[in-house]
Amino acid sequence: MSYSATLKDHLSNPRNAGELEGANAVAEESNPVCGDRLRLSLRLNVGRIEAARFLAYGCAPTIACGSVLTEMIEGMPVQDALRLTRQEIARALGGLPARKQHAAALAIETLRAALEAN
Amino acid sequence: MPRRVYLDHSATTPVDARVVEAMLPFLTEKFGNASSVHFFGQEARAAVDRARRDVAALIQARPNETVFLSGGTEANNLAIRGVAEASETYGRHIITSQIEHSSVRGICDALEKKGFEITRLPVYEDGIVRTHDVREALRPDTILITVMLANNEIGTIQPVAEIGAIVREERERGNRHLRFHTDAVQAAGRIPLNVEELGCDLLSLSAHKLYAPKGVGALFVRRGVRLTAQNVGGHQERERRAGTESVAGIVAFGAASRFALEELEERASHVCLLRDRFEAGVAARVLEIVFNGNREKRLPHLSNISFRYIEGEGLLINLDLQGVAVSTGSACSSGSLEPSPVIRAIGRDEELARGSIRFSFGKDNSTEDVDYVLEALPRAVENLRRLSPLYQKAQAERACETLRA
């Protein structure tokens, strides 16, 4: 199994890691099969994602997906964020191995849960 | 370019320069087929015979009890399937352990599908099979016991000599067809081996774990033990393994076995020193870790540690980016969904199994390597824990408890 340089970079220099102070949209989802876990805390303001932080437990792609997702959605209108697909996340990481697509799926699932809970 | 530290010697070892030198002529001017009658063939045959003596000496066997083949997996296949097929008429029960190498597990699973009954002995928290359980599992129709000499993930050394004694007793009591196989792939070159003391009928070896190339191995088959060949269609290896011998590889295996025997104590005490320095350093620098397996009865070069709250694959890649090569029992890197069955078998929960890392030292590692890893590892663990919701939750709970107290 080989991972892209972009993915490895997100793993060693995660962007926006942590819990966001003053978040008003939070979700934590897990993959029931492998136990991977992703937590997103967002601050929404007039239909836009102002700030995003993530925490992740699981294999390398799960962590990298959380990291790249926060980068992609900061400043994004909620309407657009709801339309993000796992393919776009995988693409932003320079591709994911076939068996690791579930990591991007977990990222999308957690994002939607956070936005819909708000 | 960061410093590179290879701590994955249980996966494979680099080929020793002296071994390369010994094998090279057999790729070029001494290229003959060991089955040919002419000079070129005889030259190759003599080299294979000499290597056979050297490999046999490593395990204190007779040369004609040593069958060359392609590696540990093939040795395990020939031993287990070979005995199962040859002894089928006497019984179809096989005893093994829960922590065998994946090749042994795979072979037993395949035999089970064909109607053999497999008893998989538990290991306890220390990662060691109990001889009491072996006795309990024995039946009149047991034809084979296969228990590894030392585990590949946690390095625990199994009571093989004691099982060998039980097998001898059992044979004297009338179960003449009972055979005993041990997978010594991880143990060879790291602890002394003597097939008489072990009392095994079959023993698997792999060359690339002892500084020889990949693609060569051997199976010790005690005189008088009948096996059904798995590779047929040639007279090589006294009909036990058909196929042209990999002469250069076998020569390398022979040379590497000679060096392994000569340098056994020196290598073992060197890696043991490094391993102990490493473990003391990790225990002092990283909190919430669990050492896996019995720490006395284990191979001297290996350390297996579970890091709470994080997953092994992320740690492996973080270390890799800092130039440090290790292995993990996390499912993610093996491509399966279940984390290491070995770590699960010693009673660790799923999180600890996923967070297990194997560090395996080699003769060419130095104390500087260990000290470098002791800097890189705490940093990598810290980075991942900072990201882990499990860690954050545990921290928050701890803060609460402190407040309450």
C-alpha cells in the first residue's frame, strides 16, 4: 500500500487540529467496521463556515482526510460544503488506495452530521 | 535527508557483504545446474552440499535431513500439508496455536476446509502456549502438532522442547504416527537451536531473516519422517522438493548460517543491549504504553509496544517520515479489517491491538540509532495523540477526576 506525498504531509503536519473554541456545529462519527473516528467542530456564521478544527483516531487516510477537509471548508458557504463529495476529498489528497475510500466517506459523513445538527 | 534507522529485522535483513561475496561466483562463472553431470553441474552440486552442511550445523541436524526450498512459507507448507497428506489414513486432527505465522494459520484453515480438525491452543497474557493445554488437546487421531519456536510479532519463545518431550512420550504410548513441526524462522540466528533438544520432527527456516537473500529457505525433516511432496516433477532434494536448486541463494544461505552460528552470542548480546536501552528509554519518555508478551522468554532483538489512543499505521508513517522503519499490528497496513490476531490473543483490547508497533533490531544497528529513535518516537506519539479524540476524552476525564479529588 502506498500513499501520496500530500497525504503523508497532512499526517505529519496536520492542519487545524484540535477542538474549536466557540464552535456552534459539532459532530463525531465513527466507522463501525474498523473503529476509525473523526470529530469536527465548526463555527458557522451567516451561512458560511468561518473556522473548522478536527480530531481523528484511525489509520493514516482517516487523519489526513480530517486535515484536508478542514482546509477545504474554511470560508466555504454551507450550501457548497453540503455538496462536497468523497471523491473531491480523495482528489485533494492526491488519491486514496481503493481499500481506503472509507476514510473520505467518514469525512463527508461527519461534515454533513455537523452541518445538519446546526 | 534524515538519518535512516532500520528497526524491522523481523520482516527481513540486509544481505551481509561477506554473504554476497560468497554467492556472486554462482551467478556468473559457476552457474551450473546442480543436477547436471558435467563439470559445471558438479561444481554447483558441491557448493549446494557444502551449504547443506552449514545450514544443518546451525540447527545441529544431519545434512541429509535438510531440504532446500524457497523460504519459510514454503517450508511450512511442505511440513504441514506434507505430513497431513502422508498421515491422513491414521487421523485428521492437528494441534496448533493461536499465534502462528500467517502461513501456518492459512495452511491450517485450508486443511480445515478439507475436513481436518484443527485445535488452536490459546496463549495467555504472556503470549506463551502451555504444555498442559497440549496434553489436553492430544487425541488418538492427532497426527501433527505445529507450534512455532518464537513468535514473529512479540518474540515470545514457546516451550518447544517440552512439547517435543510430550510427543516422544505419546509415540511410546502407541501413537506412532504423531509428528511435531516447529516454525523457527524468527528464532534462527537469534537463539541457539538444536533439533535433538527440541525433539521436533520438522523445523522451518528462512534465509532472509539471517542476512541472506530472499527466496531461499529450508525444512529440517527428521530421518524416517514421511512427507508427501508438494512440488513434484523432478528428482531434486531426494524427491521431496522438485525444481532446479537456486544455487547462488543456497550458497548464500550456507554462508549466512556459518556466520550466524559463529557470531550468535555476539549478535544476541548486541541486539539485546540495544533493545533494553530502547525499552528503558521509551518507558521513561512516553506515558500510557503497554509492553506486549513475556519480557524474559522472548527473542533478544524484538520489542512490541502498544501506544494507547493512537493507531499504529499513523505512527508507522510518522516514524517513516523521520527515517525510522518499523512494523505495526494495526489492520490498516496489512489490508485486513481485523487488527493483529497475536495481540488480540494475549488479551489486549482492539485499541491496544491497533496501536501496537514492533521494533526489531539487527546486528548492524548502533546505540546512536536507538538514541535517534528515542527522540523521534515520543515526538510522533505526541503528534498523533494531540489529534486523537480518544486521548482528548481521556485527558478531559482525568481533569474532571482531579477536580473531584
